[in-house]
Amino acid sequence: MEELNNYSFREYNFTVWFFRLLLFIIGSIFILVFVLKINETVTIREGEIVAANPQADFKAPFEAQIVKVYVKEGQPVKAADTLLVLKNPENIEQYAKIKSEIEYLQKKLQSINVLQQAVQKKKATLDQTTTIAEKKYQLDINRLVNDMKTLDQQYNLQKERLSSTREKYFGDSILYKKDMLSKYEYNNTKEASLAVKENLTRTQSERNKRLSEKNIAYNDFTREQNSLTLSKVQLYENEQSLIQAKNEYESQLKQATAELNKLTGEVNDQNIIAKTSGIVNYLFNTSKSSNVITKGELLVSIAPQAVSYYAKVTSIKLPQTIYISPSLSFIEAEQLIESNFLHYPIAVKPDVGMMGFMFRKIDNAFDLKLYHQVIPVKYIVQEYIKYPIEVSVFYYRFPYQNKGTITGFLKKEFLEVTGDGKSTLLDIILKYPRVRFRIEEMKSKHKNRLSKIIPEGEIFCLSNALNLSRGGKLVSLAHEKDEKLLKVFDELSHYVQHFYYGRYDIKCLSIDDLKEGKNFSILEFNGCGAEPHHAYGNGNTLLQAYKIFIHHWKILYKISRYNYKTGIRYWEFRKGWTFLKDAKKHFAMLKKLDKEFQV
């Protein structure tokens, strides 16, 4: 009995400790699951499950010196808090040198521009001088030719008078010898004959003088033209030398500007900004160094205070797209299209465009050839997506947040008319209210089809561009906005990584499919230049539309300020102003071309 009791006691102790150990293991697992900051990515069939707020590691963007530290390990921080300030003193001298070089190159280019303007003025002056010389020569030649004609007429008359005078003189000579005519009368006849001869000689001399003047005028004109031609050749050579020098300086300026832009962020103080809230769990130890760190070295890590996850898409459906330069022959362009397995119909549009200018649906090679021959800039050829619905989604997300906002959701409808079997296309256009402000545009675009009678019930598309400025109609889908739709665009935003603000243009099979993240294709997405289309129409007053625009500008400002703090520099005023001027010229050219091009 005693042995049995001893055995039972030992067994009891073993059981107690076994269960204590088991509880400890289970508790440890529980703590690890809910406390440790897990940043792993788990791959699934159609995407990834990733931590929505993983540990944020901040590494040195370049070799630099730590100027100031605002945090310490274990300290909680909020999104947009400044953690460190860096500076790279070694690049300051190089920055100043490149900046001086840029100023020198800019002055050289300004001098060349002044010289080019002077050359153009000289060319204009030479052209004007040539024109004046040609006109003067022509006037002189016309005057001399007219004088010579007049003298020829006088000469012929004088010859006739001389012939008559000679006959009279011959007759009077006979009569005088026979004493039938007085000496006075005979002398008068003789003097008249001599006077006619003298006039004839004088007329001939004047004609020869005019002929000589004509030859002299021709020689002077030829000599002057040769001199002007030589001056033009010299100006052309000077112009070519200036163009070559300008190209060289512009190339050097471009390289220097690129180098300067690269150094700008490294020369100025670089603020390391927290992107999310969390706790600092690592900080570069400045006490063990001279505050100098190498590029890529870890500066600070921030662990999130709570872990959440989202599904990240691993692919986005985009139309098959290629870029074609206008310098290519049409045969080369067509071969490029075929090699990328693109088939008609296709969509074409300028690589840099707006408002749907020169967007076309191309159904055959003939229309594509016309487009290629006309377009003067690089253009995009895309697979034509045949989904029936096109929508516009305006979305923004702050860089330090995981969830964004959809401010606008619209459906786009084509500018279309329906035939009645009796009226011509022109009659239908004139009656259609949506076309009343673009009748001349429609007449120009469809002038070869205006007299066509549209069969009853047939839909005729007046514009394939769904932009509001091209006649497209925007229908509000604000009632369709929900968490499912937002989730799709949050996933897209994380996929693109740096697309925080703008408008997606999408074709889809249905709105429900779009919310499920299937059967849709992104035609394009537009960044900070995108307009919030939902401000137009849809019952908004002018004041409400202004409020929508101002709200979006504020959002854009906040995102830009945050990006600036993280090292993304603003454009210089000159660069922005030049961009706006060039863009204005570019779009004016596209607008004019779009109006004239009938395909």
C-alpha cells in the first residue's frame, strides 16, 4: 500500500508539471501570435495576403551625416512625424560647381538665341533687299525697253521722212540745174534733207544708248544678286554653326540639370518622415560613430502598434499597348502592330494628350495609314476593349494610410444618335440637343456621311471619345459606391504603390463584376492633372462644383507636402512655366488636328 501511495504521488507530480508545461507552451504560442509583428507575405491563388501595416524600415538614401535625431528607441510616433534629419556636406561643392556650369551654359544658350535672332533678321533683310533689287531691275528694264520701242518707232518714221526728203531733193536738184528752181528753194530742200538725216542719226544713237544702259543694268543686277547669294550662303553657314553649338550646349545642359536634380535631394537637409504610427524599435547608434552613415544603412525601424492584413493583387488587366513614333514608315508601324498580336479594331491616341483630342477607333489598315501620316507626335496603339460599360473612378489615398477614398464614380455614355429611316445624318444632328454646341465640329468630322439616311433604329456613333469635351455624357453612379468597390481600388493603389491621387478610366462587363474585381480592364489612369468629372452636371450648382474642385486641390496639396517632406522635390518655377507653355502649344496643335482629321 505504501509503495502504491508513493507511486501515485510521483505520478500526480508528473501530471501537474506536464500540464503546467503544456499551458506554458500554449500561452507562448498565443502571445507570439498576437504580440509579434508579423511581416510575412502568404501567397494565395490569385494574389497575396500581406500585412497592411508592416514594420517600416528607413534606410539612408545616400552617404550622409545625421544632423538631428528627434526620437529614441521605444518612443511611440505618429504618421508624418519627423524622425531624423540628414545632410550630405561632401556634395555641396559638387552641387555649386554644377550649378555654376548650368548658369554658364544657360548664358551661352541665351547668347546663341540672340545671335540666331540676329541671323534671322539679316536673312529677312537680305530677302527684302533681293526683292527690292528684283523689282528695281524689272522697273529699269521695262523703262528702257519702252524707251527703245519709242525710239524704234521714231527711227522708222525718220527713215520714211528721209526717203521722201531724198526724192524731193533729187527732183529739186534737177529743176535747179535747169534754172527752173531758185537757189533759195533748192537750199531749203537740201537743209531739210540734212536735218532728217541728223534726226535719224540722233535717234539711232539714243537707241544704242538705251541698249547700253539695259546691258549695264543687267550686269549690275547680276553682280548684286551674286553678292546677296554669297551673303546668304555665309549666313546659312553661320546659322548651321549656331545650331550645332546650341545642340551641344543643350545636351551638356540636360546632363548637368539631371546631375543637379540628382544632387538636389542629397545636398539639402533630408527629413526622414514616419509613414505610419508605431513604436521605434531600432535607432542608428550615433554615439558609436561620427554620425556619418553609408548609403543603404538602416537608420530607424518602426513597428506597428496593431497588425492588419489586406489582399494584394498580383496582376492588373491592362490593354495590350505599344508606342509608335511618327518617324517610322507605315510599313514599319504595321509590322510592329502585327508582331505584338494586335488586331483590328484598335484604339489610337497621342502619347501625351488630353480631352480626347486625336483619339480614334481604327477599324482597318487604310484608316490607320491616314492617322499615321497625319499625327506628328508619338502615339499609342491599344487593344480595343469591347466591354460594354466604361466608368470613371476618382480615388485618393494618403501615403501614410492603407485605406483610401472614392470621391467620384461615373458611367460614360457615347455621343450617339438613332436613325428614323427618313432623316439624313445632318438632319438628325441638327435636331439633337447634345450636339447644339458642336455642330460645326460634327459637320467637319462627318462631312462625307452627312447626306446618308440612317436606317430606323440604327445607332450612329458621332464620337468614339467618351471625354466630356468630346460630347460624352457623364452619369453619376454615386449610389453604387460601397466598401466592395473601395476595396478593389485600395488593392490597385497598393499594387501601383505610388498612385495616391487621380482618376481611373475603366471598361467592365458590369458594375457588379467590377466590385468583385473581375472582368474589367484599366484603359488609363490620370494623376494630378486629372479633373474630378463628378463636379460636372449631376445636379451640382456652380458653388457645389467649386467646392468639389477646392476639396480635391486641398487633398493634392496635403499629399504633395507629405511627399516633399520624404524627399520628393518640387519643380522649379522655370521648369513648371516652360512645361505649361509647351503643353499649351502641344494641345493647341492636337485640337486643330483633331478638328481637321475626318477619320
